[in-house]
Amino acid sequence: MAAKLNFTSKVRAGMAAERVSAGERLAEADVVNIAQRDAGAPNVADTPAAQSAEVIEAPLSLHAVRKISVEDVVSNPYNPRAFYSAETIDELAESFATQGQITPILVTKLAAFPGQYVIVDGERRIRAARSRGDKFIDADVREGLNNQNLYLRAYHANKEREEQTVFDDALAWKKLLDDRVYVDQVELGVAVGEDPKHISKVIALTSLPPYLLQRMAQNRKDVGLGHAYNIKLIFDRAGATVAEHWLQQVIEGKASVRKLEAAASAEAGARSVGPRRTHYQSRVQFNRPDGVALGELKLFGDGRAELSLKGIAPSDQQRLAERVKVVIEQWASEMDTTETT
């Protein structure tokens, strides 16, 4: 039994040594390739056949990483991500300072950007490097990528990291179709593995104002596609103020998709009847001491308040405005104190 164990151990040790030896040979080959490239000598990996295999099959670890100028790097024109938070860029810049750049960016060359490197994957890393004032960045340069490769490689990389949102997809997919990178939603759907109906629903979000999309992306844990699409319908039918109100309700956990569907249907019904009229929930009327009406303050269910006054002399208007401003600022300060406690 002991002899068998010893024999097995020797076999395993030999296999491990062989793996190490193979790894060392690969590393040595990379060093030779880099030296040949620097010396201007032809490299087997630079042949058309090798480049074709490299683009499709070769893993990142088998590519030589080189330093390229940050100034020569341009963003992916078909970047699947549109929304980045300043906080994550700052965190990555701090990581660069303490640990260095762990993962190289992936870039390619395109005829539309002569003399420059186009990012395939690594927009956050290049932004972090720029924020630090770095002159160079580690990059893996791939040849022979077209616009579809440019998008799909970045798209799948972001999906694997769970960084991609439907709000990023909305802007990216619309640009891909507008630029005829994909002829229609069916072809795009095949490329990204999504149903054309889903793609149509996502692209519809692009009719929302950018600031609303940005806010949704920032709260992506609370705002899903079902919420966003119904807020889009509410925006189309009732305007930005009402849409913002419902978005805040979703963020606060007070509005489900079903509740938004009901609100969107109600707005559609109100629109079909005639001009939309929003009724106030309550109002406060103001009168002069002699009983003459001055105006009123209307309070609406969507969070709005409208103050309407009349008969104010021009000499008194600025003084009244300053007093109203003091009252509102004091109220806002008290609200902030209440929320923090």
C-alpha cells in the first residue's frame, strides 16, 4: 500500500512539475515575443492567421500587455455603459495609488480614430488614471475588431460584473440602431440574447429626460424596467413633475409596478376625456383685514404647492418676496433636521 501511495505521489508531483514547466515556457515565449516586437522583428502572433485566432479565441492572459499614452486613448463610441458614479471612479483612483493597476484596459485600433486606441473594456480605469494625472496606462491591444465586436465584448464584460443596467442599455441600443450597426431590433436581439419586445421596451426609455434616466440608474436597486417603463408612460401623459413624484415614490418603496400601471392608466383616461386638470387636495385663502381677497395657496397630492396672490403694489412685491423666502428656507431647514434625526 505504501509503495502505491509513493508511486501515486511521484506521478502527481511529476504532473505538477510539467504544468509549472509549461507555464514557464509560455512566460518565456511572451518575453521573447515582446523582445522581438521591440526590436522590430516579425512575431508569429502578428501574422493574419494568428491575429484572427487571437480576436476570437485567445484568452487575455496570453497577450503581452504594453504601456500606452493616456492621451492617445478615446472612449468606446458604442460603450454599453452611459452612467458612471464619481464615487466609484475616486475609489478606483485610490486603488491605483495603493495597489497599482491590477487589470489592463482592453483597446483596439479603428480607422475612424487614426493614431489612437479605442477602449473596448476599461472606461472606469481610464477615467481613474486621468483623474490622477497619469501619463501612461497598461493596455492589452487587440487588432481586427469591428463595431459589433466593440460593443459586444464590452457588453458581456459589464454583464458579468453586474454593472450593466437597462438605462445604459437604452442609450447604447438606440445608438447601435441609429448608426445601423445592427439593422433592426431582431438582429440586435440575437446578438445580445434578448427578445425584440424587451429591446423595444428598453429603447422606449430614451424618450425620458437625461436627468430622470440618471436618477433611475443611480437607484437601480429600487427602480427596475417595469417601474421605469410605467414612469415613462406617466411622463408622456402627465409631464415631468408627475413623473418625478412617482419616481420618488418608487425610490422610497411606496409604489409597486402595479401601482404605477394604475397611475399610468388613470393618466391615459384623463387625457382621453379632455385637457388634463389636476385638482388640489387643499387650499388656504388669504384676505386683507378689510376682507378683500388677496389670493390662495393650493396644495396638490403630487407634492406641489402653488401660491397665487393679486393686488400687491409694485413697491411691496420685493419686500413680500423676501419674507416668503425666509419662511420657506426656515421650513426647509426644519425638514432637514427632522429627516436626519
